[in-house]
Amino acid sequence: MENGGSRVVVTIDVLVKPGSKQPGISTEDGVVIVRVRERAIEGAANAACIRALCEAYGVAASAVELVHGRRSRRKRFVVRTR
């Protein structure tokens, strides 16, 4: 986590589980798991994961950036908060 003035930048590694019946965010054995209903087709699961992180952190979609793992279930996001 980095604090640049009044903004906080958080890097978060997640495991995305697309096609889940019960979406949500949880942790298991220290791993953040984001379950989304959308399938991993044409970026739908990535978009759903970003929406879930936005809701969890209370930020706009423009504040969440996928920086690694676009085509993998293991992803790294940067979240910029105020």
C-alpha cells in the first residue's frame, strides 16, 4: 500500500472464479477470491471482477486497474482510493 498525499494506492492479488453460482469476495488460506457469475468470455469475468472490487472499496470503475493476468484466473489489480 502506498500513500501519495490524500490518495491511497492498493495493489491486490486475486483469484477469480468465473461462472460462480454465488458471487462475492472472500479469503481462503490468505488468498483473496473473487467469485463472479459471468463466464471468462470476451473479458466479461474481468469486468465483473472490477465491478466487485469497486463495490468492495467504494470507488469508481476508473479507480480500479487490471495490471497483470488479463487471461489468467490469477490477477493483480491496482485500486486508487481517496
